[in-house]
Amino acid sequence: MGLGVLLTVNLKGNLMGFQKHVDNQIVTVDVSEVGAKHPNFISRKIKHSDRYPSECVRKVRISEEVVNEWNKPDCPHWEKPAQWKSMSKDQRFKSHVNRYDEGFGVKYDFVQ
């Protein structure tokens, strides 16, 4: 059972914006008190937005083989060799994950 990694790299900005509908919709709501014998309806014409801005991210799936290569004793070019030798597997993994960060943060989840 191998575990790969799904990286989520945060990027600058938002995707899309609000999409506003130009057509009015008639919305009717029952505003009568609880237990009233006759309903009291109020109708209004409204414009609505149904799309909200979402964060801009890049998702990268990294296979188990690549993750295993990250823990090899060979020092990558961005680390100092003496420091790399003293790192644990978890620290080596996080060093590789941080290489994907573009200044706005990065998250990871293990996936099958």
C-alpha cells in the first residue's frame, strides 16, 4: 500500500469573481408567526450572486516513488551537506515540500 502526496500550493489572487445575474428573481417568503392560522407571505424582487471567489491554488500529485527518492542520502543543491546528513526523514520530506512554496504557503496530504 503506497502513499503518494497531494501538494496544494497557494498562489496570489482569487479565481473568478462574483458573477452577478442581471435578471431579477421573485422570492416569496412566509413571515407569519409560529402557530398563526393564516400565512403571511412577502414577495420581493432580488438580484443574486451564486458564484463566490475561490482561492487560487495549484495541486500537484507526487507519486510514492518520488517521495521515496526524497529521503535518499544524496544532498539536494539547496541544502548544506552537513545539515542534510543530520536531518530526519520528516525534515528531509518537508525540505522538498517547501521547494514548491511560492511565498503564499503550501499544504500536503497523503493519498493512495
